[in-house]
Amino acid sequence: MLLLCTLLTVSQLWAQNRTIHGTVLDENGKPVEKASILAKGTKIGTSTESDGTFTLSIPSNVKSLIISSLNFLKKEIDLNGENQLLIKLEPLNLKLDEVVVVAYGTQKRKELTGSVATISGSTIQDMPVAGPDQAIQGQASGVQVSSQSGTPGGGITIRIRGASSLSAGNQPLWVVDGVPIITSNLQTIAVGGQGLNPLSDLNPDDIQSIEILKDAAAASLYGSRANNGVILVTTKRGANQKTKISFSSQNGIQSVWKKIEPLTGPQYIGLVREEVYNRYGNLIPSPYTNLDALVNALFGTGNGLLIADSLKGISTNWQDLVFRNAPIQNYELSASGGNDKTKFYFSGGYLNQQGTLIGSGYERYNLRMNIENKVSNNFTVGGILSLSRSQNNRLVNDNSIYGVLSAAVLLGSNTPAYNADGSYGRDPNSSVDNPLAVAYEPTISAITNTLNANTYGEWKIKPWLTLKSTFGVNAVNLRESRFYPTTTNSGRGTNGNGYQANTNFYTLLWNDVLTFRKKIDKAGNHELSALIGNEVQTYNYETMNASATNFPGNTIRQLDAGAVKSGAGSNATSNALVSFFSKADYSFKGKYLLGASFRRDGSSNFGANNRYANFYSVSAGWNISEERFLQGNRIVTNLKLRGSYGTTGNRNFGNFAALALVSPGFNINQLPGLSPTQLGNPNLSWENRKATDLGLELGLFNRVNITVDVYKNVTDDLLFNLPLPLNSGFSSIASNIGQITNKGIELSLSANVLKINHFSWDFNANITWNNNRVTKLSGQPFAAGFASWVQEGYALGSFRGYVVDKVFQSKSEISGAPFQNALTSPGDLKFKSLTGGTAITGADQTILGNAQPLYFGGFNNILKYNNFELSIFSQYQVGNLIYNNTRAFAEGMNSVFGQFATTLNRWTPSNPTTDIRYPRAVYGDPNNNRRTSNRFLEDGSYLRLKTVTLAYYLPQSVLKRLTISSMRFYIQGQNLITFTKYSGFDPEISTFGETTTAAGTDFLTVPQARIVSLGLNVTF
Amino acid sequence: MRKLFIILLMFGSTFISCTKVINNQVPQNDIEASKLNDPASIRAALLGAYSASLSGNYMGLRYFIFADLYADNITHVGTFPSFAQIFNKAITPDNVEITNMWSQIYSGINRCNTVIAAATANAATTFTDKNQVIAEAKVLRAYHYFNLLRYWGGNENGYNQGPDANGKSWGVPLRINPTLTGSDAAAIARSSEDDVWKQILADLDATQVIANLAVSNSANTSYNWRIDQKAANALLSRVALYRGDWANAEAKATAVISVAGQSLLSNYAALYGNIGPKQEVIWTLPYDPTNQNSVAFFYFTTAYGGRNEISASTSLNNAHEPGDLRKAVNYTTSASAAIAPPAKTLKYTRVATGDDFIPQIRLAEIYLIRAEARARQGNLAGAESDLNVVRNRAGLPNTLAVTQPDVLTAILNERRVELAHEGHRFFDLRRFNQLGLIGINTADPNSAFRCRFPIPLQEILNSGSIMVQNPGY
């Protein structure tokens, strides 16, 4: 104050002064307190009072004032002789000025030349999902997220700008607090197609923000692991403020949103009799004398009628028995705070998600401590420690006929759930077990203990030069156990079958990064920021297992009780990565931006000739809205053009794929044997991706933000096990073959649509078109999964099979058509001849479509009124096909398996349907109506009302009385409605886990759950 | 300045020391192929070569089951579509069982080639059993090629019958050197049937190979699973029989029968179990709880702990003469319900431990080989004498056949019931040119081609146009 008076006095001596009076208001007309007023070109200034007014005495040669305030756009007002001013400030578009986490550092969004999407922690909080990978579904353009199955804690497939590898992995690199973490499925027990997902042990409530690095400029700094994009996760930190204690709880009920109606017991019996009659007609083969005797022999108990009198009329709906309403609970308690020296964040969480299938569930405990301490003005140390323990009670499912859901679908409804004596009802002629037995009797559990820890020291050598050194560890310990008791088919023969395994997978990381940031000229127009760093990361894997059979009953399930030790083993492997990297960014007046990066990786994975590889990127950006002609424009408030080109790599193909190896384990009579198992390829090298990106960011009226990216990614030297002639003794050799191209357009929009009085409406949406093609493939096209096919010129996930022409309606049609089988009859399917031959052969197959969507995305509406908030988030995928292999079994009408009620539409002489999905029922299917064809290929497009949340914030008046800082109640629905034409359980499936080549296949995959929950967030 | 120096020092030192980290990573579960060059490893590689036959894709289940499933001894009652194709004799080239079987046999061949090459090249003085190791690998290799020819080669009239009606000779690709590099694995064409027979005979040569084998392994092992001279001669007599070389077949059979300490077990049912009785089982595959097979599992119903995929056929049941003690073993009834479900076999019942032994060659078969060889040469009395040895053991009276065709038919039928479930029926029908009995009409080109299995589709695709598919597929 004293200084101000002195200045004023002095200036008054030198020039004529004028006094300006003004009021500063925000966009709603409310006064802005503590806004700072500066006379441009001078050091004279003041700040506004609580009513927004100010008084300032300035020299008369001052032309304008600059008004600035936290959370508002800086405004420059031309004085034009006015002495009374009314100034309205526009709120900051937080999007532009936010600081974004990027590779090895942070950057202001305005200065980015790469394509980075940010998802804030508040968006993914309170979602009833286990891990962050599921939570980001539909939230960012270019990022396609889909669950592989509805199993709790199950695998999630993420594709950023399309799939770019055949077999070296397509999942992005996950970096948590600067440490790339382990995300691979470590299970040693096969439970159908499902896997374990380490990301489900990372509590989403601990996450502050997620950044997705999509193009080369953003991701190239991660070099040989960045082909599939990089996802950076930053966990919550404390702040220099009073300690906040928060508590969240969520309780909900999960239910299955769709069941498929099966045939009733009597309908099933009618179907099997029709199957046999259609096959043999009146030519019953000896020694059977009549149709019933033959049916009994094929389907019955072997020495009785198909259905005993006491069992007639039984109709078991297995799906009703195996699906249940399952509870989900999630609790989190956290404390965050600090002072100017120390900041901390502690949290503890508990999640219990029972599965909608009986006998399954997932339970997790989390603990976290993030601490940072300013040792001195120039030196900061910090550490992160996160522990989690989860138990996953698993069931065999997905891609296995021995699973719970599979048994529920494939066991006929004529089998009772329990026999009169209390034992499980079974069909002795089917290899399918009783689904209740499969669910309740075996024990299959996976306990995962995860440690994520890092410590760092940051030394500010100069204000513009910082050195940060980080040491990190991510360790996953997996303890699996499985026991099949004698009450199951799998355990009966061996008198109990037990297996246990213990696996450790840990990675150690150390890096040093030197960061430089300085305006290199006096006027401050040229700003240069650069970093240079080195890094070493090792991965170590070890596992051991044991198995035993012949147990004294089913109570003791530890292996000590098994009298016959049938197996024991252990193995270990490791790899290491050593890197040097650097990056430079230059900006001129914040208008013109240039960026470049370089990384050199050395990896132990590859052949001696190819240990080291270089990756680089160049990028540029133009902040057009900083140009004079757009300065202060009210319509176009932001306009930026950016582009980048660069290279990344993929090395995820096994640790020693380049070596010629001989392996042990080929034992005979308990003597050890060796055999060659791998052909060497000293030239084996990385996959290499060249990524080009062009982006436009547009802000309108300071309320609407649109980002458009156009990209093209070409991945070469695809790592692949190239098939060899089997007579060489090897089935394949690791090779670099082929090329995959992804081209696409991403669009994302966020807008404050309406803001009047107490009501506001925000809308954001994203949509992506991605075109994927295998542009080169050495060697032959090959099959994958059940119906999938990889061929040059077609997309990954293509389906190939026969084309159904029609349903044969008469014998004359059959004799006039190309030969299919001697027993082809009316009611069988006619397949198209694509070669014009006289018989239908394997050459009459073609590409039928593919599992990639034409476009996908999500949109979110957030409506606020007073203390209420309603958010409606939907997510969709359009144009993808699904191969429904479940129907090949449950609508096959050819054997002992239970069938869906849709088979009532089947072709019969009295119902001569033309629907190719339902030919006639015939035992043994001599015409092979079930062969791979478009009969089982369906449209998998869907629109899902994903998350609807209605929240109420307790008003300030009530909070003050309770001395609570904030309190929020909400009711939420997840997966409430799904619009789809797909006839299977769920359009969001992948029975083969995260495969790309066999994507879009459904075989007895568990559907997603619909969840309704109530929740509470309190902060003290 | 000092700070800068410290920083540079840190960078430099970490980078240099860390490059060692990459070079120190070595496989922990395997050894590099170049290290397979000392006698101990080579002996272990020979054991690895033996173990190729243990696989369920080969002699551990599929190879011998399919010979009865394709014919009339076993029916398909389960759910594998691939098995259904074999049972219906409607195999498509992409059948996964055929592909896996072909792949496993050739894996075995490559292992034999590896052992032979490594042993031949090894000059260590400690390698005293070098010649025996090479000989065992060669006999194994002969066995593999013989097994390949039986399914995929020959013509519609049998084996070693010369070119077929179109002048083509159907053999298999011949590999006699190990595949060590990618270029070694390049596609090769199929050799003629004749060339494959030549290689088999070369690998069973009396002086070059069999003489180097141990005379007898019986004393050393609980199973007769290592190849000794008796087993090699037994295999040679079977090979000669398939080739129609009757004199040689008879001679080798005699050589085997005259080895001391052998006899047919008086109780046929007692032959089977965990260990094959050495006096009758000449060569076997050994299984134990750590190395299990799933034969019983595939037969048994779910109530008995299996998957009920296959059953003994009623045709097989009816093929037994009254009073044949083998009938209850080859087609179980409720009388043995304590051990096995009905319509199965008592030869494979150990589903809990998965350690039924799987016979490769038995003394009974040698008698039947000699009987057939003698009958073909006109020595009917000698043929009947050998035939009766087998019949009497089974509780049957001497054969009533007198003429050569009757004696041969009697031998064919005897082979069916004596060697049921042991992988002979389909091959016997081919040799006797009696495929009509199982519905393959060798006069009709639309049916005759089913006398052979298709070469796996991916083999044809991955060999370019070099490899030719069997006709009809």
C-alpha cells in the first residue's frame, strides 16, 4: 500500500494523471473479488474489492488496462477516454489451460503438438467396475474399449486407433505414475477363454487423471513399446490445504439383462426323436427294431427308455438356475492434505463384486500412500506405495463346453437338476456336466497380490533446469488353486484332482530425466523446453506348480491329501530394456510450435543382429487463435492446427523368440528327454509403426470445443509365427512378415449447451471411424478361431466360410444343385457354388465380413439444476459382425446338446420355412448344415445406455450445520438398456480373450450385468 | 560446473553398466540348440525321440483308435465333429485330428534325424553306446515312416502294389536330415511309395542297424519300451508282410518266435493293465501318473469318469465265435460293470491314473504274421498250426479252414478279434483288398479314394504347389 502511494505521487509529479473507477463482474453479473488491474505498459496496478470495484490513478498516456483473475480469461480494455468502466470477465476455458501429463513430464494443452486425450478421475469415479480400463469405455475418441466377457475382474480389450499387430499384442502400454506396469494375463489354469486382468486390481477411485497418448508425437518417447498407444495414469496427490477426509460407498444389485429361452423338456425330447427319425426314417439299423429303441440307444440311459415315467414332464430351465441377482459393494476412505512442505494422500478401499453366475465373484482390498516432501527449496522427494489383494472365485466358461454357462445352454431341459436321491441330475450320454455341479463343486480361485511402488527425487539445479531420478517396482504375485471333486465329471475318474500354482512377475525400473525449460531470448518470445534421459527396466517371471490325484473324499483339498502326486514343475524367464531418450519443444510467442523426440532402445528380446532400434518423431502446431486477426474474437475462441509424424515399435513377442532352442520335458518312463522345439531366426526384429496425424482443435464461443484428428498408421515387419510345412518337424518359425494399415478420423466434441439461472446442460461426445487392413502378408492366408481368417487385402478379424443360398424344399432342387452329400434331403441347406463346380468343396468359401466396427463412440449429457445432477452416458459400436458359435451348438439340432426355443421354427414338411437359420433337425448332420457359414454370422452393432446417474448434493446451509465439506447421494444404473439386433447373450464379447485375429467370436461367453446401485460420497 | 559433471557422470555410468543387463538375459527353461553336442544330451534327445510316440495325437490314442474307428470295430458315440468325420468316412482335409497326427509323426521323425546327425558327428570316446543310439533312432524313424504310409500312402488295392490306375504312386515327403534353420524347413514334394519303402528297409537293415541294437532290453526295464533286436525284427516282419514279401515275413517272424523266454499268456484278459507282461509283449509304450494317456478316458462314460467318445461296435461283438474268451475283453458286458461300462473294452480301464500301457507289437501278432505269410506261400499246414496257437489261447478249437482262401479269411477274422482296439483293422482290410466290408467301393472312383486319409490342408497350402493332395480330397 505504501509503495503504491509513493508510485502514484511520483508519477503525478511527472505527468498528468487520471483516475479510473471500475467494476469487474463475471459472466453471470456477479462481482469478482481480488481481480488484479494493471495499467498496460506500466507497473501501476490494484485489485478489486469484495464488491468488484476498484479505483486506479494512471498517467494519461496509458491506453489500456489489463484485468486478470484466477479462473478467468485475461482481458485487455481500451480506455478510449472513459473513466468509468464496467468490465465483464469470461471464465477460463479450463480445457485449454489445463496442464496435461505427457511422456516423462507435463505440458500445457495449448502447447501440445501431439494428440492426447484426457479423462479426469471424477469421470470414472463411482463406476461399479473393477479397474480403470473398463471405466474409460466410450470416453475418448479413437479408443475402442470392449469387455471380453461379463466375468467379474475379467479381461478388457483396448484398441487405440485400431489393431496393428497379428500376434505381438495389441493392448496399449499402461504407465502408472511413471512406471510401465504389468498388464498381461498370468494365469496357468485355463478356464475357457477368460483371463486374469492385473488392471482390475488398480482402484479407479485412486486415479486423478488418465491421459491417452495416441499419435507418434505423444507416444514415440516410449519407443519400442508404443505401437498400440500409451495410457498414462496419475494417482491422486495431496495439496497444500487443510486435510480432507473423504468416504465413498456404493451398494448395488447386478442382474443378467438377457436370457435366451431354451426348449422345454418335452419339446427337447420331441426334437431328438425328430433328429433320429430324419436320419434313419424307416431304415432303422440293426439290431434296433424300432425308432424308440434307436433313440434310447443314442440318447437314453442305455438300458431303459429315453424318459422314465417318473421323469416325464421334467423341464429344467438351467439358465434360471445358474443366473442370479448378485450384490456389489464398493467402499473407499481417503485422506489428503498437506502444507507447503509436505503433501500426502492415503486411501483404503474394499470392493466385493459377486458374479451373476452362481459360484463366481471378485473381492479386492486396496491400500495406497502417496507422499511428497520439499526437503529444501531446490529438492523434493516423493514416494508412492500401493498394495492390493484380490481373490477371484472363478468358473470355467467362455469357449469351453465344460463351463457353467455352457452346461446351462448345452444340457437338455429333460434332465432334472437333482435326482430323487439328492445327487446331481446328469445326462449319461452327454459330455456336458450338470451346471450346478460345475458351479458349486469345484474350487477354482486366483489370489493376486500386487505391489506398485516408486520413489523419486527431484533436484532443481537452476530455475530452468531440473533433474529427476525415479526408481520403481511393480510386482504381481498370483496364487492359483483348483480342485475337482468326485462329484464332477472332471474329478470322478481320478478320485479328485487338485492343482496349485504360484507365480511371480515383477518389473524394476530406474530412470533419470534432465528437463530444461527457458525463454531463450530477452523479450520472451522464443521458448525452448527439452529433456534428456536414460532408463533401464527389467522384467522377471517365475512360476511353480504341483498337482495331485486320488484324494480321501472331497473335504481336504490341499495337495498333501492327494495320494498320487501327478505333476510338479517350475520355470522362469526374464528380459531387459535399456534406453536413451530426448525431446525438444520450441514455441514462438505461443503461436508457432515445433516438437521433436528421439529414443534408442536396446532389448534382450531380439536376435543378435537387431538388439538396438531408434524411434523418433517430428511435430508442429499453429495456435491460430493467438494470431492478431483472431485475438479477442468472440466466436472463434480457440483454433489450433497440429500435425505429427513419427515411429514407434512393438517388441512384445516372447523373450527368446530368435533363438534355436531344445527343450526338456519330453520324458518317457520317468526318464528325462530333450527335443528341438524352436527354429532360430537371428534376423528377428521389432515391429515398426509409422504414424501420421493431422489435428484441428476448434473452440467456439468459449463454450464449445471440437477436436478432429485424421490419422494413418502403417505397421511393418509384423511379428508372426510363419507356418512351415509340418513335415519339417516344426509347425512355424518366428518371422517378421506383413504390414497392417489403420486409417481413420476421430471427432470429439464438448459443449456447455445451456447455462441459465440454476440450470446447466453440458454435452460431450466422441466418434471414431477406423479402417483397418492387412496390406501385406507373406505366406498363405490362414485361419484363426472358429470362423476367422487373415488374408492380405482384408481387415483383421475377417470371417470366412460358406455362403448359404437357400433351404432345399424338394428333392428335385437337390438333384439340380451341385453335389453336397449322399444324404442331403429337403430341409437341408443349399450352399452357393462360388467355383461353378459340380460339387461343393472347400474352395466354395469366401470372406463374409469382419468383426471391426465401421464406427464407434460415446456421448454424455450432464444436466444440473440447483443441487441435482443427472448424467446420461451412452456408448455404441456399429457395423461389426459377430460369429455366434453358441448357436452352432444350441441350434445345431444334430446331437445330444440342449437347444434354444428358436429351433421350434425349424424346417419340417409341415413348416417348410425358408429361414436359413433353421434347417431341418437331423442326427449327425450329414449335410453339415453347421459348417462355418453366414448362417451363424450376425450384426453385432449396439447402442447401450451405459451409465445413468442421478445425484443430489446436500446444500451448503445443511453442510455448514453438519460441519461437512460436501455430501453427495446418488442412484446409478449401469448397462440399463441395450439396443441391438444380436441374438446372443451380449454383443460385447470376445470368447478368445484379447485376440485380434479371432475377434468378434461368441462361444458360450458370459454376458455383462445390469447394475442398479445407490451411493454416497462425503468429504469432511 | 561441478553439478553438470555429476549429472553427466550419472548418465554415462548407468548407460554403460546397463547394456550388460541386456546381454545377461539367457533362457532358463531351454538350452540353445547348438549345445546339443555331448553324449549325455544326445542320449536325452533319444529319449525325447521315443516320447514323440506317447502323444495322444499319435500312438497315445488317435493313431491306433482311428484304424478301428474308420473300419468296423469302434463306433463314435461322442461329440467331437472331427471324430464324427472319421467314423462316417467323410474326412475333410482341414480335419484337426489328421493334421495333429501328421504333425506329431513328423515331429518324431525330426527328433530321430537330430539324434542320428548329432550322434554321427560326435567323436567323444566316452560315447561307447553311439552305434546303439543311432540304431534305435533309425528303427524309430522306420516305424514313423511305416505309420505314415499306412494311412496316407499306398493305392486302393493295398500296399506296395505299384502305381494306381492313373499311374501315380502315393508316398509321403521324406526327411532324413534334421531341420536346423529356416531354410532347411522349405517345402519338399512327396516321394513315391517305393522310395519310402526303400528308406524304411534301409533303416531296418539287418547288418547296418539291427546288429547294433542291444540283443534284449528285458532285463533292464520293467516295460519293453526300448527297441532291441527282437522288437526290430518283429517290426521288420510286419513291414515285410505289408509289402507282400512273404518269405522275409516268415523268416523274421521265426527269428522272433525262437527267442527264448516268450509265450502267449494263458489268460488273454491278464495281458492288460499297467505293465505289459514281458513274455508276450515285445514292444510297448510306457505310461505312468506323471505321463498319462487318455485312452480309457475316451472310452468310458461320464459315470465312470470318461467322456464317452467311442465304444466297441456291435459288429465287433458279433464277429467273435461262440466260446471266444476274448469277447468279454473286446466288448464288455454288465458282467464287468465293476471295472468298465458296457460296450467298452477291458484293454484300457485305468482312467484314474491314465497309465494303461499301449501295446505296439505282441507275440500273438507275430504268430498271425507267420500264419499269413505261410498261407500266402502255400504252406497251409504251417499256417494253420500258427493260427491254432492263437485260437487255442482264446479258448477256441482248431480252425476248420482247409483251402487257401478259407485259411486267409480265417486269419483275417482272427486278426480282427485278437488285435481289436490295437490299431490293425483298417490296414488289414486294405492289405486283403476287402475295403468293401466297410463300405469303400474300390471300383467306384467316388468312393475308392477313401482308402487313404487326406494330407492336412495346411500342409498343402504351406508347401505351395510342390505337394500334391491325395486324389478325391
